[in-house]
Amino acid sequence: MARKKAKGVDTRWLPAGTELIREGRVEGTLYVLLSGELAVYKGGEEINRISTPGDVIGELGALAEWPRTATVMAVSPAEVLAIRRVTQEILVSHPSVADKLAQALEKRFRVSTNKCHMYLTLIASLKRAILQDVLCELLVGGHSARNTPQEMAEAFHRSRIRKRMEERLAVEPDPDDPRVLERLASDYGVSEEYRARLAQYPWLDDALSERLRKLRNDWDLLKERPLPHAIREMARTVVQVMELLNEMEQMPGIRKEMEILRMENLVPFITRAETLKTIYRRVNQEQFRSEKDRFFHERKVLAAIQKARADAGSDEVNLYAVAKELGCETEYEFHIRSIVAMTDTPTDYVLPELRTDVTIT
């Protein structure tokens, strides 16, 4: 890269250990690596290395006045080109800088939108579960065990409802679109009940999905414009996506659900089921006035677990939701965290005090 100096542009030599950018600061200089190696730190932890000449550093601060997202330090003697103000003239006269900026913004946009989509997928899966519960309650009934002909018939119908929903969603171009579930609820005549159930979860917000869809459309339009003239708008769009992601990550409901789902995926179904049964028995043991009472409560939790597994169609079922229904989610969450924390391979692990001879059938 040419090192011809222009107004507001100079080169800087950085001895090893020199801090170039500090996380959280607001300042608008753009840096281009000329030689050497830089380390990127976020929250005090190293997350990346930059060693390719021509790579840009600090694009969001320079283009959108966004606070620095990370600290950057030289890990070896390095030289950078410092552009104190990124003007349109600089972008036009230095097309390689514009290209590198576009690549950096594209990467940020892709990473942030992928994270947003992960949260929206979770929201969509929770909404599907809610709609399925509404349909099963209204069209089938509340039984979940399979001990009588009536209960066996109801379990069969619940399975059919789940299968029909999956078939309907499979032909949709975007099954995570909230309008798809609204249409399904309308087709089944349960729109009012579905909306009432959703109202219990204010963080299941359809507006988030619409905002992400609009930002993706805006991005596609920007990529069709001549590059130097679209750079600043691209940076602003990236900032909007990052703000949306930050909103999602700050929602207590979705963060908790995401974390618990992640932990549950580390623990096999049989371990989670045995844990939940034992916790429920322990929490409700004062109500066991007789052997008949104990049997009734054990049958209740077993039926709830069987229902959840049948509705999910596999062992990949969120038993935390079952624990919430049974009123012992705090204890269940604590023990699942303990299982994950106490072993690197929780596949066959059950806390000794939670072992039980009651099996899942």
C-alpha cells in the first residue's frame, strides 16, 4: 500500500505493547495495518489477531461514531496508517481502503445478523410450542398419561397435531416468520387463545423479527450502490443491527431460556428426567400423607415428562418448561447447572443424591 501522506493521514510506529485503541472510547480515527501484528481484546480477553497488511481497524468508530468495541494492542513492532477523518475523497482516491472497509462491515453485519437470527429462531420455537399447547388443550384435552383408552386416544391426537404443524411449517419459505404461526392459529380457529397465551411472554416480540428483516433488505440495497458512496450507510446499518442484537441479549426472558436450553442440550434426557422427578418428589414430600398420595404425585410428574417428550417428538425436549409447570424450576435449574459444572462429560452423570429407581417408560 502506498504511504503517500494526505491531509489528515499519517503513519504511526507502534513498539510492542503499545495500545492503539481502547474499548469504550469514542474517537473517529481509522487505522490500516501496514506491518507487524496486533492483538484484539474484549473484556480483557484476547479474541483475535490482526497481521494482514491492509486490514482496517476501528471502522465503526470512524464511520458511525460508535464506541470502540475492543482494545487493540501491538504484540510486535507494528506500523499503521492513521486516517483521522474518513472523507468521501479519501474513499474515492483510495479504493483499496474502501474495499477493506466494505469487507470488514460485511463480516460484522453477517456475524451480528446470524446472532440475531439465533435468538429469533428460539423465539419462533417457543411460539410453536405455545401454539401447539393451545391446540392440544382446546382440541384434545388436558390428559397426558396413556393408561386408559381415552388417554391413549388423546395422546394419539396430540401426536397428529404436532405432525400436522410440522408438515405445514415445512412448506413455508420462512417458518420462523411470526405471521406463519398467526395464520396457522387462524386456520385452527384459536387466534384469540394463542394471542392471549403470547401476552404472558412480553419478550416474544414480533417487532424484532420485522426490524431484522428490514435491515437485511436495506443491506441488500446498499450493496447494489457504488461502493465508496455506500460505505457510511453500510456502517450505520451495521450499528443498527448491533443495537438490535444488544436489545435481544438484554431481554431477561430470552437470555435465561437460551442459557438453560444450552445447558439442557449437554445433559441427556434420562438424566434430566430422573433429576426432575426426584426434585419434584423432594419439594412436595410434605404433601405425601399416604402411599397413595406419593403415587399420585409421581404419576403426575411422569405424565408431564411423557407429554413433553411426545409433543417434542424426540428426547430433545425442554424439561425446564415442565419444571415451571410443576413449580420447581428453581431447584431444577440449580441441579442442571450443577451437573454441567461438575463434569466435562455429563452424558451419563446423575448427582448421587438425585439417583432414583423410578424409570421413564
